[in-house]
Amino acid sequence: MSNPFNTNEWNHLSLGPSCIRLNQSAIRPRHQQEIQIKKEYSDINQKVVQYLTSPPRNIPSRAMILKTYSDDLLNYFNHAYFAPQPYKDQTQALTQAIASLSIRRKIKKFNLILRVTDKSHNFYIGSAIQFEKEIQTFFQDTNAFVIGIPVRPIENTIGAPTTNISDFLDEIIRPIFDSKCGSTSIIDGASLLKELYKYIKKGLFKVSTLFCTFDIRNLYTMLPQEEALDILIEFLQVHGYTKVKGISLDTIRILASIVLRENVCVYNNKIYKQTLGGAMGSSFTLTLANIFMWKWQKEFVRRQDISGEFYGRYIDDIFMTWNKSENELRKLLDAANSWHPNIKLEYKISKSLPFLDVLLTNSNGILLTSVYHKPAAEPYVVPFISDHPRHVFINVIQTSLARAVRYCSTLEAFNHEQRYIQLTLLYNGYPSTFMDREFLKFFFGYISSTSFLPIIDDEKQFLKMHRKLLDQPTLSQSQAALSAAMADIDNDQTDETVNESKESKNYNDKSKQHRNDKLIIHYTHEKRIHSFKKEMHRIYEHVFNNTPVSHVKMIVGNRNRQDAKRELIRKRPKQSLLQNKPIKRRRKKTKRLSKSKTSMEQQH
């Protein structure tokens, strides 16, 4: 297949799926921009007015000060949206828009397929017809289907009829799982390292210690639906629950059954119903898979507890230590493959293995760790040219450095990872001055140094920073801890959890009160209104200065425009396919036939 894209289009695609076109609304006709202004203005104004007129603030809804705020807000929107833009930004916005439109047209014209590669953050482009032919040829020539090709339907359930039920079940049941199964759950790479350091302190880590990792093949799509529902109820009963948030377990089962069974997907103009497993895009499927694995892994956990070895699981990926012979471990793993017909595992055993994004090595009884990058992974982050808020690019650097410090056990490993980060950022268009400034800011936050270079060259300082950062919870760890703390609030609980529940409820009440003191608004970000947050605070302080509501803490969040992935990839089936029109026509035809038959009978 020849390349149908010109240089501009190819460059646009090379920016990747996360890139957002510059100032997308700026090139629209004026009347469309006015509609956008009205929508954004109304949303913010309504939230502010509703917040200030509700208790305990109780400002009269017709107060002149609210009218003044509304007028100032609207004036700012009109000024910000219709202010002249730099010529460079105008040209770039128009060029990107033309390239995006042309790409979509060529995809349709040449019957191409555009998808995001699995975990590599790149676009895949190919002929849709040739893609189908190659799949069929591959099946026929290799008989590869005998061992199972990992083709999985990943369903987008956003806006689906079951989405709200799935989110609700996940909200009330996930905290229970986080609370009861925290000892065997790996939250992220940092939590794994914390647990391994505890293992080392017990004196269990030896020269002979082996690492074992294994993953469950296609866990989401191989879940037996009826059995998964049985295990869900068993899990709740074992941990003392007869109701969850006042909802009976029978009702919980019915709701979970709807989420599992009522999933369909479209392929080649045919509608298929999922009869095994759950939708990977459904939030509750993850929790249900975790609960299913809680049952399956009991024998592993029991054996590891007896020997004092470590066992931890991140969804369908398991990490464990072993100090007996490798043959014994292989026998155990081979036996585990027969514990359940749908659960098949693929394992690796070594003294040096990656798990998640950490590389772990047993070097003569010393644990060495570093950041692990999959060989197939591309050095891709959000491009600097993308129309994201400034803090996104800062976060890319800060989180990359924080991960490197947490994961790297030596200064040498950290310096290697730092060079990798720098090259990745340069590859994605980050200016060296911006990088150096953020690197210095990061280091100055943890160590005292007079160096003006964005590097660290003292092993003791690095190890101090390593321990300090590793002791601090990551965002994922904080979220899991908060989730676990909410497990028994308003739940039917056992006597042992009553006191804990009261403490959690008090914490929850304080949290609600704290949230009530904040005014949260959102806007749609574009580069031309980069100072929007600052202006929102300025307008509020100017209007409400020296009033009882001047102390209100306003938090201004942002929404992003469509990125290239959402803009260029079309997966939704045609609307006509989902309307069952052929069935309606048959029904009409049947009615006409019955009417004509009736009239003929009346004539006779």
C-alpha cells in the first residue's frame, strides 16, 4: 500500500494520539464562537451564583453584586475570545485543522484503519481490507488459533445503558475490596518496593532468593459470569456483609448480573453479545476481576504465608519470592494452571525480572532496582506543541523524575534514567531551558545544593532523597488508602468494625464540610486563554472584596479539547445498525398483510 499522506499530514500523525490541535475554536466562524462563549459563561456564572446564594452564604439571588460579577465575567469572555492572536498561532491552528480534516477524508476514501497501538502510544495505519485478509491468512497458514490469539473486545461503555450501574457498584464495593485485601494487593511499583524492603528487614532475602512473575491470560474476557457473581456474594458474606450501603446482596447480584451480561459489540455489521467475561471498559469489571482472583489465589497466599515469602498481585499480574528449588516452584505453577479451566497463567522465574515498570535484580543477596521500559515501548509523552495547559508539561517532568528517584536504588541507575528522560523530552519537543528549570526545581525540593546544574552527583544525597520519596505515598496509594477508609461507612457491618466506622464517618463529615468551603469551576482550555485561571481569581476578588464571601477558595479546573485519538479515530457503528430498522419494516409488513386478510374475510 502506497502512502497517501503528504508531509504536513504525516507530521501531524507523528505527534501521536495525545496531541491536541492549537486553539481549535479560534478558526471557527464568529457565530460559533459566540455559542461557545455563551455555553462557557453560563456554566461558570450559574455555578458561582448557585454557590453564593445557597446556605450558609445566602446572598439574595437578585443582589446587585451578582449582576456586577456576571457582567464582568461576560466582558472578560468576549475580550479573551475575540482578542487578536499572533500570526504564528493563527497559521499553526489553521495548518493543523486542514491536516486533520484531510487525514479523516483520506482514511475514508482509501478505506484505511487508524488505531492506537497497545501500550505504545503510537498510531497504527493500514488498509482495512488488507488487515482483514492478513488476519484470515495468518489463521489458516499457521493454525495459530489453536493456542489462542489474544484478540480481545475492549468495549467503550461511556454512555452505555449499564455505565451508571457499573460506576455505582464500583463506588460501593471497591472500597470493601481495598480494605479487606490490601495485604496481597500491589498498587504500583513503589508499593511493591516498600513491601520488598519489609521482606528484606525480616532477613528473608538471600543470595538464593528467586523472583517469579506470572500473568493471567485474558482475565477480563475469560471470567465465567455465573461463577463470578457467586464469588462476589461469597466475598461479601465472608467479610461480614449482609447489605452494602443498605442494599441487599440479592439486589447487588442482580445489578452485577446486568453489568456483566448486557454487553454487545458490533463487528462487520453484525451485533454480538458477550457471553463470557465482562467489558474491559466497564469500571466494575476491574473490581469483579479482583474479587474473582481473591478466591483463586487463596492456595498461593496460604503457601507463601507459611514460608514467609512475599506474594502480591496487581489485577492479573502476580509477583512472588521463592527460596526453595526452582523445580518445586515450577511444579506449583504448573499445578495452578489446572485449578480453574478459565484461568491460565504464563510465568517467568529468574533472579532479575521486570514487574510493572520496575526492574528487580538479586545481586548476590542485594536488591537492585531501576525503572523498566518495555523494548517495544516508544519514547512518547505529551508533545510540547500540544494545546495542553502548562501544568501538564510540568507534571510530565516531575512525575518522571519522582518515579526515577523512587525506583532506582543506586545513583548510577538514576543517572542512566535521567538521561533517558532528557532524551525522551527532547524527542517530544521540550525546550532544554524548560527542562533544566523543572529539573532544578525538582532537586531543590528534596536536597540543599548550590549547584546550578540540573544534576545530582552525590550518592549519599541521592539515597536520602530515594528513601524520602519512597516513604511518601504516591497518588495511587493515597487513593487506595482513602477508598479503604470508606469501606464501612453506612454499611451493615460486624461488631469489630463499628468503632472504625464511626471514625471513618467523622472523617467523611469533615471532608464534606471541607469540600463545601470550596467553589469549583471549569473551563475549556486553549492557548489563547492561557491566563484564564488568573483572570477568574482577579474578577472574583475585584467584585467580592471586603464582603463576607471574599474568603471563599475558588478552584479553577480545566477541560481539554479533543485530542488526535478522539478526533481521527471513528469506532462507533452506523446509527442505522443500532436502530433495528429491518425489524420495524417486517412488523409493518406483517400488519399490512393482516389488515388485507381481514378485509378479504369481511368481503366474503
